[in-house]
Amino acid sequence: MNKSAPADLGLHPLIAQRWSPRAFLQDPIPAETIERLLDAAIWAASCFNEQPWRLLVADRGVDPQAHAAVTAALTGWNGQWAPSAPVLLVCGHTTRFSHDDTPNRWAAHDLGQAMGNLSIQATAEGLALHAMGGFDADKLRESLAIPEEIELVSVVAVGLAGPAELLQGGLHEREVAPRARKSKDELVFRGRWSG
């Protein structure tokens, strides 16, 4: 299934090919590949080079209990499709600067940059990611000993994209639907804010 962005946009192929499937093969990801994904995240830019992101890796092949704990904390449809992914990343960030203990209001932005790097590296490795906001943060904290001072933002499924036929009903329909984006006119303002 080709889910690439339209070729006439002239995007870099890694950006054009990146998409968020729900159908994942259960094939394990080699440890060295996971390490490259994590290195890509670590080398993202951040305010004051704080690197506030924190990633917990739940690799079914290495720690099936951690993978099961993350799966148990997923809510909504996420619990139906995401457990197939061999790796689930729990993504969060610190909330204060380490150099002066003041609030870091750019931490979520910096986590986003780290995950953007990780996403592009994953695409280059032939892998897919799907980020989810549907999870029970309290369950994750309790089962995986995540400190309260970490702001949990997402859980990200990582693996090889599988065929849409692995999914049923509404999930299958969403998987085969064409990719779409809002228009630039809705999202980008030039010179001054309008709309």
C-alpha cells in the first residue's frame, strides 16, 4: 500500500514516505536498529541543550512484561492494534531546567523534535511509527516506576508496517483511507495572524 505524500510537493523522500499505520507485523526489531533510532532522538536540538525528553523502551523480545504493561495501559482502539507492534515507546519530558530549576516551557517542543528525528530515522530503516495519546498515565507510572516529575505525552508503536487485512472493521477502513492534510491556508499565516 503506497501511503506516500503527493510527489508534486517535492518533499524529501523520507518525509513523503513517513506515515502512521495501525497494522504492524510482530517481527522483532534488531537491537542495533533500536539503538540507532534512540541515537537519532538524542541528537535533536533542544533549548539550552537541555534534552528534556525521556523515552522508555518496551521491547516485547527483550522485556515482554514491560511490553504487556504498556499494552494494558492503552485506551480506546489503541488496545486493539498497537499490541502487535514489537516495540512500544513511552515518551515524556522533564518539566524544569536542570541548570536553574525554573519551568521549561519548551520541553514539549523539544520532545517533538526528538521524536521527529526518530521518525525520520525509522523511515530510513524501513520501519513505521504510530504515536498515541490514548493511554492511562497512572497505570504506566505504577507499572513501570515512572517518576511523577516526568510529563507523559505519548506512547509510540514501532515496527514493520503490515497489510491492512490484519485489521478489522473501522480500523481497516481508516488504514486504507487516503492520507489527507489541511490546506496551508488553514495552518500557515504570513506577516500577521488571520482567520
